[in-house]
Amino acid sequence: MENPCQAEPAGIYVHIPFCVWKCPYCDFYSITDMSLKEAFLGALLDEMQIGKETGFFQKTRFSYDTLYIGGGTPSVLDAEQISRIIEAACRSFQILSDAEITIEVNPGTVTPEQLRGYRHAGVNRINIGVQSFQDANLKFLGRIHSAQNAHLAIRQARDAGFENLGLDLIYGIPGQSEKSWLADLHRAVAYRPEHLSCYMLTFESGTQMDDDRKKGRFCPADEALTARLFETTISFLEDHGYAQYEISNFARSVSKRSRHNQKYWTDAPYRGLGPSAHSFAEARRCWNFRSVKKYVETLSTGKLPIEEKETLTREQRILETIYTGLRKTYGIDIDKFNKKFSTNFEEILGERIMPLEEKGLIQRSQNRCFLSRRGMLFFDSIVSILVQECKN
Amino acid sequence: MIPQNSFFEAGRECSSGDFELNMKNIRNFSIIAHIDHGKSTLADRLIQATDIISDRDFHDQILDSMDIERERGITIKSQTVCLPYTAKDGQTYFLNLIDTPGHVDFSYEVSRALASCEGALLLVDASQGVEAQTLANLYLALEHDLEIIPVINKIDLPSADIERVRKQIEDDLGLDSETAILASAKDGIGIEDVLEGIVNRLPPPLSGDAEAPLKALIFDSHYDPFRGTIVHLRVSQGKIKAGDVISFMSNNASYKVEEVGIFQIVRVPAKSLSAGQVGYMIAGIKTVSDTRCGDTITLKKQPCDSPMSGFKETKPVVFSSIYPVASDGYEDLVIALEKLKLNDASLIYEKDSSAALGFGFRCGFLGLLHLEVVQERLEREYDLSLILTAPSVQYEIIMNDGSSEIIDNPALYPDPTRIQTTKEPFIRAAIIIPDRYMGAVMSLCLERRGINKNYQYLTNNRLEMIFEIPLAEVVYDFYDRLKSVTQGYGSFDYDIIDYRETDLVKTDILINGERVDALSQLVHRDRSVERARLACERLRDEIPRQMFKIAIQGAIGAKIIARKTVSPFRKDVTAKCYGGDISRKRKLLEKQKKGKKRMKMVGQVMIPQAAFLSVLKTDNS
């Protein structure tokens, strides 16, 4: 039974806005000017201090069972700096003793000492941005590391004592064949990582790569091939003991899923720290300035660096719940949905779901509504159809 | 003498009754020209030269008050302005410039405007020379016995060839080129010569008997939200003043005159308007439909013996249905049409409904340009997004039982097995071209099922060709094509002559097997395959890819005559979704949701407004 007084544990996300080099496909916020590192760190600790008792989190005393240090490239920070961040977080927030503490690292920026230091600082989960085990692909993606670096980083992470390890891979790269992608997958599973994220290469608007594509500087991979790779990935990983739990995420067991990332897909509360980070609780969301300079400046005046806040209407919450829910293989929890919005899922969406169900894109069983494997390939279209005439 | 200055301040009543005494100081004139020869610029200069508007309030193309007129560089709604001018002879003259619309759809309006003038400036571009509309407009002016002053404009251009243009004026137009005024409206050259020319060379209005019963011609009207319909009129005999009870001779409707006056960008009230004057009348007339262009106004108690000649009731010849894209846009459309109708007497409409598009209106237009203008005004001035169905003419359908029906809407087309014969309207088209385009025009007209009845040389290289063509072929995109094959030199005018037997079919468009009633068209059998194929191609290009293959078919009854396919997405999935992505994605979905209000759902297929519009579009590019 849920106790209404005791909120579900929340998550903390810390955005490290630095990269040695901007990858042309990436739309996360980061800068390459490392001289601002210390100023940023100081500001980040201030944000924790000021933020612990202000903002919309003050109403509910949350406890936190995840801390995710992402970016950017968190591994541009040394172990001592990461340690300071974790310690400060523990001082300001009630972080549970068994919390999942993740760091994202770039294979080109880590040393064995650094990794040991992270582990020692309390990081218990590591996610390595491998992207590919082939130099040609890494070159196209504009990564600073080589395939060799990737192999090395994984071994070093294991050696440093990380028992919960995740790898990020990208497919749908121009020139990549099905065989070539399977080779990457084979190499990845050979390390028996606990977690795998396999992302279809996406051209996010505003990125250098999208600009290059529009200007015809390269020819994107064939759409049908990429679609096939999506399904190949799921079957291959299934055969190798990895169950898909979100469109792009796979884990060896339920406990090895990214506890933190699942919060985004279950409307759980999370607090974002650092430039551009988003916070969310109930119907409210706010996000920080997407600028290190502004972030540091605002905090130096004792104010939270919030760029914008929004309070979602019921209709918007329903929309987001559908959007995030259908990304999971579990799908939308219908009981939860009905309770949360005091509504009847069937009544408001049944009519829209039916034809999609007939086409085998969406499925319902007892308490769940979820996309089929084929349905996931058309996630955007399906969500768009479902939310069109969402009666309330 | 006429007392001045304060006299022309906006809003002040004319203080003088001297008007009727000074008929010789009035000139009523139009400017006629081929498109782009500088008509609006010349009008601007004349207005500026006579100081009726401050420089601060002045803007280019001041008489073209609609955005759409300025953007397209055409005049749709004619305007009138009275210019006070003190000539070299020391006298002050009142020059009534009656602006005219510039398109064949509105040729009746042009003829009414010219009927209120004694003279016209015929503007010819110094580098382009005499062109088709110059000629067509000249004929129209000569029909009304107008005195013509040729004006060679744009003489400042490096490519100006004044001597060649003089020769054309002489040879092609048969006018005395020695009397042509040289001008550059853009640089303000020759403006005084033009004003002096108007004063000295155009005759004053015939001093009709001011004591005779009132006879005045309505040449235009517009709607003012505060005063109701403003009737633009030219008094040809008698006098009209506030308090008079007048009647319209076409329908005997009578009204009490509230105000008369003249136009000076703003309306300036006057005590009366008498024979020869051009001005306006306000008489509590609710909608412009109650006043008809070309009608005659007289006094109820003391009517004149006969109306002005040339009155015609304008009849719509092109029909199309208008639907709001958003399903909740119907009420807005009702209001917008009612308002537009206040200002556009030639627009007619009645309720219509479609399975695919919901409720809308079946509308009648004077021509295709009129249709486009109405659509643009509705969308711009009333912020509506609309879907228009393919334009159609009126067909006469004779049933097996001998009864007959007039049909302009494909939705009402009866079961073909019940039809004995179908008749379609034919026009007599007069096309004037330089003779080098004879072959091109001949093939265009033959391709449009035209029959060449006659041709004759007007001058040594200018040709008039007469064709009988089905109206349906002309409303499609004939005028654009004529212009393109004649490089803009072709002018064209037409009258409906009769109804003739035809082989009509109804083509349907099916999307994934479902008929979209709003895309049905009535076409000649010979045209059906081509039209259906074109419609399918355009839909294919405009309908966004979806999860499934979309089949677009053209059909006559159960027979498929064209087919195109929109290939499906192979994938459509956002790869990553973390904390910073959700709000952005939600906004994107919300935007899409709004955008989809501009789409129509047929079965499972979303069809954007642009797709419907593309089927209607006529250009072949």
C-alpha cells in the first residue's frame, strides 16, 4: 500500500557541462572551455546548498535513491572533484545508503587511477560512451577516442571494481551494414556489461551533423536498413541475455536497469543540478540556464539559476505520461494512470488504440498498455495519434 | 471662383453651393494601362501633386488599400479620389480620378467605371510599348466615347524607346502620337503636363440639365461599418442631396439619402451633387448587395424616363465549396463570409456539406481570380484556414424522364444511368495578340476544345481571334496559360453564348479506398484521365508519409483511371528521452496537435490543407 505522506524516492541528476570536443551529433549542453571548471564546481556546490530548502522541492521532504553524474563529459573531472560533488550532495540531500550513483565516462578521458578514484568516491555504476568498436564509425561520429581506447576503458573500469557497468552504442551510421553492427554488438556483449544503451543515430536539429545532412555533406543510412537494425538489436540482445526495457535500453536483469533513468519514464520526481538540467516533481518542472556563465553568475548572487518553470495542466501530464510510458516495454500502467488522473484510460484512449491494436502496433494485457516491437519503430507516430484527440 | 483650402479639410462640409455652377471646372477620368505600366505610381504622383494628403499619411499605391492588391500589384476594388488642382490658367479644377480594377473577371466593373468618365489617360511603358491590355482597355474606353490622352511613362529607364512607342501608338492604337505626354511617374517627370492635359484636353462633363429628374450611375459601392453601404455614383442629370428619397431603377428599392459628398482619400460631405459630378451617397443601405454596379439612381417622386444603358446583373460563373480546415472553424467562416459579402456584391454563397470536410459553403464567383481574391481575403482578413474544392461551371443535365437540372456541384451529380444528355456553357472568346503568337494561341484553344470561328487583323501585325470554347476549359487555368504562351501580350475577353451537349464524367479521388467527396470533379471525359492523374500526383507530393502505404486513386465510378502511392515510413522513433527532453517533446506534440487541426482525417490518413489546395492549383510548373 502506498503511503501518501511518504513520497516515492526521487533522483538527482548532475550535469557536468564540459567536453574536450563537441561531438557533431550531440545536442546535450556542453562547452570546451575548461578554465570555467572550478567556477562551475563552486557554483554547483552553492546550488545544492541554496536548493536544498528552496524551489518546489521544499514542500515535500524527498529522499533520493539515485545520483546520476552526466554531461557533457563528467570524466573531465578528476576523482577528487567528483568526490566533492558526491559529498556535497550527501550533505544537502537525504541520499539513501543503497542509492545508485552513476557516472558517465568518455573512453578518451579516463585513466585507471581516475576510475579507481571514482569508485572510491562512492560511484557504484559506470556508463561508458563507447558508441562503436570501429574507428571508421568513431571518426564519422566525431569522437575523440579510438576503438582501442574503448576496449581499454571497459577493462579498466572492471579492474577498478565497477560491478555495474553500462555501455552506450550507436547504430544507423552511414555506411554501416547489418554485419558491421552485429560485430559491434558481439564485442559489447563479450564484456558481459550489466547494461546496454543502443541508440539509433538521430539528427537533432541545431547540431552540426544535422546541418551537414541538410547540406548534403553525407548521405544518411537507408531508413529500411536502420529499421531492420532496430529489430535485429532487440533479438540479438535478447538471445544474449539482455532484455529490452526501454526503446533504447537493455539490461541483464531488472535490478541492473538504470534506476535513475527509469524515473524519467515513470513520472517520478527528480532534481537536476548544473546548467541546462531539468527538475520535475508532480506537475511542476523547471530548468536551469543553458549557459555556464549565467549559471555561475546567478548563483553568485545567491539565487537559483532557474531559466524557466512550468506547471503542467492535467492534459499535459496525461500527454507526458503517455509519451514516457510507451517508451518502456512495460508500457503504461493503466491502474496507476486511472488513479493518478481520476479517469478511465479505456474511455479516453480506447477508440484511438483499437485500430493500432488491430495492426499489431500496440497491445493491452490486464493492466498494461504497451507497444509491440514493431510499434516501437513507429513510437513518434503512434504517440502523435494517441494524444491527438485525448478526451479528458 | 471656388473658395479653397479649408474647403478640403477632411470631415468638413462643403461650404459652397458653387459646384453646380462650375461644371466646366470638373474632369472625370480614369487611367488605363497594361499591368505594370505604372498606373498606381502615376495615381500616387497625381495625388501628391494636388496636396490632398500630407506626406506623413502618404504611402505608395495609396489607392490599393488591400494588402493583397499591393502585393500582387493589381487593383481589385476600384477607388475614386477627387483632386483639386489650380491650373496654369489660374482656375481651380476638380479632377475625379476613378481607379479601375485590372482583370478580365472584373471587366464589367471596369466598363461601369469608364462609363462615369469623359476621358482617360492611356499609359504606355516607354520600354515595353503597347501591350495587350493597353489595347483591350483602349477599346473599352472608346466604346464609351472617352477622350484619350496617351502618356508614355518610364521615360527615365535606360531601355526607354520613345520613338518606337510613338509609332506603336500611331499604328497599333490609331491615336495621334504627337499629343502623347512624356512622363516618369517614378521620378515625378511630366506630372504637371499630365494635370494640364487633363484640364485642357479632356472635356468637362456634359452639363446635363441640373433641373431635370435625377439620373445617376452606380459604378461601385463599398461597405463602411459605421455608415453602411457607401454608393459611388456619377450624376448625369439632375441633382442629389441629403433628404432626397431615391430609388434604384433595377429593383425599385427606395432609400432616404443621409449624406452625399466627394472622395478625397477620406469622404468629404457636400450639400449636393449635381450633373457631371462624381461622388458618394450614404442612404442607410445595409449591404452592398442591395446596390448593383451599373444600376441607375433616380428620385422616387420624380423619376427620370429611362435608366442608364448597359446595366447587367453580374452572374457568378465559377463555383467552388469553401470549408474551414479546423472542424470548429465553421462559425468563424459564417461570420467572415457575411462580412465579406457586405463589400463584395458579386459573391454568392449557400450552405454545403461534405463527408470529408464537414460543413461549409458553396460559393459562386465571377471568375477564378475572384475566387482567389475571396479565398485570400477570408484567410488574411479573418484569419481562417480554408479548403476550396475544384472550381466548376454550371452544367445542364437532362434526365431520361425529360426533366432537367442545373448542377455546379459534383456532390449533386446524379447517377449517370439516369442521365440522357449533359450540356455545358460555351463562351465566345475574343483574343487579341501580336500575330506572331497565332500558332501558339491556336493550339492552346484547340487543346481546350475550342473552335476557331474567325480572325481578323486589327492593324498590320495585331490579330483578333474569335473562339468558341467551353467555359469549363477557361476557368481552369486558361488565362494564365494564354499569358504564358503569348509572353503577356495576349488579352482576352469573353461572353457566355449558349449551352452545348458534352460528354461529362465525374472523377472521384479515393484515398486507401475511401472516396474523398471534396476532391471529386466534373470534367469532360477526354480530360478525365489527365486530371485524375494530376490530382493523384499532387496529393502524393503533399500527403506526409505515414506508418502505412497510402494508395491514392482516381476513378470514374468503379473504374480506376489513375493511381499513385505514398510510401510508408520504415521507422519513426525518437532514440533518446531523458530529463531534458520531455518538455521539448511535449511542446512538439502540442504543436503537431495544433497543426493537425489544419489536417483532415480520411479513414486513417491525415491529409494536410496543402494537399487539398494543391489539387486545386492550376499551374503546370
